[in-house]
Amino acid sequence: MLGLELVVLLGVAVLVGQVVAQRFGVAPPVALLAVGALVGLVPAARQTQLPPEVVLLLFLPVLLYWESLTTSMREIRSNLRGILLLSTVLVICTAGAVAVAGHALGLPWGPAWVLGAAVAPTDATAVGVLARALPRRQVTVLRAESLVNDGTALVIFGLAVGLTVGEEHLTLPHVGGLFLLAYGGGAAIGVLVAWVNMNLRRRLDDPLLGNLVMILAPFTAYLLAELIEASGVLAVVVSGLIMAQVAPSLIRAEHRRQALALWPLVTFIINGTLFVLVGVELQYALRHLSRNDLQDALTAIGVVSVVLVLVRFAFLFSSAYLIRLIDRRPQQRLRRISNRARVVSGFAGFRGAVSLAVALSVPETVDSGAPFPNRAFIVFVTSGVIVVTLVVQGLLLPGVVRWAQLPHDTSVDEEQALAETMAAEEAIKALPRLAAEQGTDPRVIEWLRQESEAQLAAARARGAGSDDDDPALLHSRHYTDLRLALIAHRRATIVRLRDEREIDDTVLRRLQASLDYEEVRLAGLEQVE
């Protein structure tokens, strides 16, 4: 199939899958998998295979970089020990348990470990819809776990594939060296790319060039790490975490505005494309499995899904009690979570985009030129496990969250109210000095003072949890509604002038862009209310 045809077909499939998911209230990944399976009925689409290494290099860096940019570094520091245990020890234990189960079902050890590595990492993106129902600490741990455990899984995956194709040998020093190189080298590359990124962003005034650097950063980090056989995943994550800390004071508003418009769309498309591709691969794998192999694969899906849940629950509870025995510091006791919260974390171990990318990146052949053993089986089982975790655990998780009766986490709203209040108070205090420095007209100063005081009153009302009838909130809402109405009227006038050929389309686009910025800002304020 031609490249352009494939792009259009995948784009339409993502669109249809998302519309079906919204219309019928099903999980988007499940709908996208189903649409992908239908696309796989087209012979030309089914025969189109992306090079395995391209799947990881094209999809993973962007997804990981955006996740790391939008993750709380403060919460990661506070929960670092738990995150490291979940993203390393648990991944190794999970991959090993799945490999043992796969070998018991008839897989050779090499492909069994490949399957274990593919389904070991979790994907916290799928739990995002429940983020408001979970405490911030728990959401952060789940997201950070999914960021770092990808690197561990890919090291295991590389070893397993290398052993299977005949490129690797398995000794303890060799494996230890690979892990050291993966984590140490990956972190070093991430720091280097972040440093280059920071220096370039300081010097680039053009937002297009600045965001080009932002797009290049994850791919560059991943590529450089892979060149020295380090963890490209960790390089991307470290680079993103560093940039998340320095960006607020380094990057200009126009650069951020463009980035916030671009990156959510890009990650949305990539995530959707991955699920469609695995649906296509399901058709491809089905046609390469005999009836007996299909029965074995369906059995393997059930067994592996059960193993994943059992290992995760066993690790979450055993590691918690082991830490309690070893670390008896008072501050450690303050950080303990309830067993009910731990059950929620156990059910939140979804598999998703990373598992898809890893499964699709299994090479077609070994060194001898023979087909990679059980590749279709691995892709099919991985896809099935993803579906099972999304459907079964996804249906159970809301009920589990309600059963857990977790305390409502208001810390984000409280901190936002604090920041808004302090920012408004300090701005009002600085107004006379800044006005004197700028030589501002007194009427302008008075207008800005009144506006700032109104914003401060609204921020204090929100922070105090006032109801919608609070005078400050009513004033803010009436102001916003009237401004939005005026913007709509101005836009209609500008469009009429263009239609009457009084102004050119170029003028319309300039004025419309200014109105759009103001409308989006005001609409955002209205959502806060």
C-alpha cells in the first residue's frame, strides 16, 4: 500500500474509532482495536508492515516526552523509592512470571521472555479518565511508573530478542553491564539533550524554531541513547523531566501556546494509530496461526492476564510490608497508604501503547534468515492481553474506586487557589512601582488596579469554596460572559466586512487570530468558575 493511502486510511480509522467510542460509551482503545481489525480485512493494508525499529523510534519518544513534561516532579521525588521498585523490580518479576507461564504453555524460552517483556510495562494513560477520582499521589506514582518501567522492559526485550536471533549471550556480568549502561547512559544522554535544548531555547525568539527544537528533542535523545546501546526511553524521560522544571522561566508565552496546541493533538493521533495498527496486526497474526495455535493463543491470553494481576497484587502488598519492617522512621509511617488504595493501584495496571509498540517491533527474521519463532503468537497474545486489561479491569476499576472510599484529594485546587491569590496580591503591591517605571497614565493605573482587585476577590472566593452566588464570582462570570458576547459580535462584523469585500482575507485572519486568543483565554477563565 502506498504511503499516502496508508496515512489517509489510518487517519480515517482513528477518527471512526473515536467517534464510535464516544457514541456508544466504550473505551476508545477497544473501539480503535475493533476498527483496526476491520481495516486488516483489506489485503493491501494487512500486508503493509512497518520496519520493527521504526515503530519504537516513531511512536515512543513523543508519547514519553509529553508524559514526562506533564508529570509532577515534586511528587516523583516524594515517592521515588516506590516508583523505582515498581518500574524495575516489578517489571522484572512480571516479565519472568509471564516467561515461565509462556514456556509452560509451549513457547521456547527466548520468545517466552519476549512476550514477558512486551506485557510487563503498564500504561497509566488509560487510567487518566479516573484521575479526578484518585489522590494526586496515586496518579503520579502510576504515571511515573509507566514512564520508567518502559526502559526496564525494553532492556529485557532487547536481551530476549538478542538471545532468540543469536546476537546475545546470557551471563550475570553481561546482564548487569547492560542494565548499568541502559540506565546510566540513558540518564546522561537525557541530561545532555536537555542542556542543549535549554541553550537553544534561550537564543531562539521565533516560536516556530523553538517548537522545532522541542519536537527534535525526544527523537534526538532516543537516537543518541540507542547509538551507545543505552536506554532511549530513560534518555527521553530524563530530558523531559528537566525541561518541565526549567521551561516555566525559560520559554516564552508564544512558544508555550503553540506547543500546547500541537502536542496533545500529536499524542492523541499517535496513541490512536498504535491501537489501530495492533488491530491490523491481529488480522495478520490470525492468518498466520493455525486452528490449534489459535486455541493455544486464546488460552495464553487468559493465563497471562491472570498472571499479570496476581504478580502485581503480590508485589504491591509484599513490598509494602517489607518496607514497613525495614524502614520504621516516623516520616515513612506518614506516607503509608491503605490496603484499599493498594487494591486500586493493583487494578490500575493497564497495558497499552508501549506493549503494542514492543510487540510490533519484534523482528520478522533471525540471523539465519528463518522467521522469528512465534512472532504472530506474541503479537496476538499481547493484543489480547491489552484488550482484556482494558475491558475487564476497566469495567471493574470504577467500582473498585467507589469501594475503596478514597479521601477526596483537594490539594491541587487548594494550591491553585493559593497561587492565584498570592500572584494577584503581589501584582497589586507591585503596581505603583511598575507604573512609575513605565510612566503609565494614572487612568490606566486605576483601571488595572480595579481589574486586579476583582481578580483577587474571585480567587479568594474560589479558594474559600464559595458558592456560585458569591458577589465576586458573579462579577467575574458576568464580566466574562459579556466579553465573550462582544468578541462574537466583533468577529461577525469582521466576517461581514470580508464578505462585502471591504477587507481582505489576510486582514480577517490577523484580526480573527487576536480574537481567538482572547476568547480561548476567557473561556478558560469561565471553566475555572
